[in-house]
Amino acid sequence: MRGEILDGRYRLTEPIGSGGMGRVWQAEDERIGRKVAVKVLPRVDEETSATRFAREARVVGGLSSPHIVTLHDFGEARVAGERVLYLVMEHLQGHDLGAVLESRRPGLPSPAEVTAWAVEICTGLGTAHRAGIVHRDIKPANIWLTTAGTIKILDFGIARMLAPAASMTRTDLTAVGFVIGTPLYMSPEQIRAPEVLDSRSDLYSLGCLLHTLLTGGPPFDGAGTAVLAQHLGDVPEPPSARRPELAGFPGLDALILRLLAKEPDERPADAAEVAALLRAAIGAGHPGTVVAAEPPKAPAPTPAAPAPG
């Protein structure tokens, strides 16, 4: 598809990533003269795939936050006689948090850095949750740190519309027994009953993400059903058990264990409460440290990483 022009406007130049819902290309918007990222679903063999892809456009296009990737356009085109759907998003410079973490090994990001990133994630999640949307796949690969130091949430392709008016249901989008998400970051209710989960499921996944960023690994490890069983039944270790210096931040331990509670009612009520608890936790560990609603920008990592997908 290199060199193809979609809708007489978007020239695909280089593949830069792939995700569950399609492949991502760097492209040139020839009408405006700017670089963009274009996510393409090259084959619409199943109606559910097309439905999910179109829904991603509606979901992301309806959200306005500096911490959610901006959607510029959505359309359908024919390439070599084949129908394709595409999303046109802002072109991001930077790296996902998985790549950032790998670039620091054997070291780890500081608690202050992680807290600053997490507050921005909470801001983006709060925007989505107020719109009745739960992301369902919060993980390092779906959180982008730009070269300017801003956090962006990517890939709402499997987001679940929670509003009563939403037309999509689990029957529309999944088969019986099929679980959507990433097992290492999946909430217990997402495993048990994904048709009834709410925004607190994202908060559990955020707890898994924070555990990973602070300690180098998620709270539970393994593959397939083994890790799902741990989410359902095992008690996680506090981060300080793996990284002793975190004992100086008892509020972070306590918050992450609350986020990882098996029952949604035992977690913080919403992303705004999580952000407030994060600020309090880092301030208690380092008196005088302030993490604002828009935290200080973190230095950009140097190694290359895939673009959003």
C-alpha cells in the first residue's frame, strides 16, 4: 500500500505500527501539507471488524482532551479494487511507555515521573469516562509519551460505549466466551462479565500499569488462563515488595492496592479521585513536591518505538 493515496488526499509513505484493529502508516495530507498517522483496516472480511473500526472513529472523534490522541478524519476508500476503512490521526513524535520502560532498564522511572504521567492519564480517562466510554485496554503500549513530554492515550478501538443510547452490545461485538483486552492488564470483571463493566475497570488496568512502571513488571505474570486466574483470585504484592525504595511512598503502595481490588466498589470512585490520591502520595513521600493537574514535562526517551496502533 506504500504510495497509495486515500480519498485523493492521504498519501501513505511508511508503515509505522500495527494494532488489533489495523495497520498504522505515516502519511502526508496533501491538501493541508502535514504529516499524519493513518490507521487502515485493509480487509473487511467480517462485519464485526468494520463495525468496531467505524466505532473507533465515533468514539475518538467525540473526545476532546490534550491527553487523548486527536482524530482528524475518517473515511472509506478502494485500493487495488479492495475496500478499506481508515482513520486519520495526529502524527505523534515520541514513544509508548513500554518503550520508555525498556529504555531505562536496568533502571526504572522515578516515582515522581510515574506519578506525573499517571495524573495526565487520569485526565484523559476522566474525559472518556464522563462521555460514557471505557477504554478496556489501558497498558504501556497504549500510552504515548510525546517528545514534548505530554501523555496521550491511544487506541480506543475496543472501547465499550456505556451510554444508554449506545447501539453496540457485547452480542454485536464479541462471541460467547471471547474476552477482549490484554490479559496482563485486565480487570476481574472484564474477565467475568465484560458486558457489565464500567469505568472502574480502567482504574484496575491503571493500577496494573502503575505497578509495571514502578517495579518493571505487572502485578501478575504468566500467559493465557494462568494470568487471568491470578487477576480473579490472587492478592497482589505491593510495589514496595519489589522495589524497596518505594517504602518511602506508602501512599503509592496503598493506592495501587486499592486500584487492584477485586471488587469495583473497593476501588477509588473515579479518575479524578485517583489523580488527587497520586498527588497526595508523592507529596507525602517527598514533602514540597507538587504534581499539578498538568505536571512538569518528562524528558523524551531516545530509542525508537512504534507509532500508535
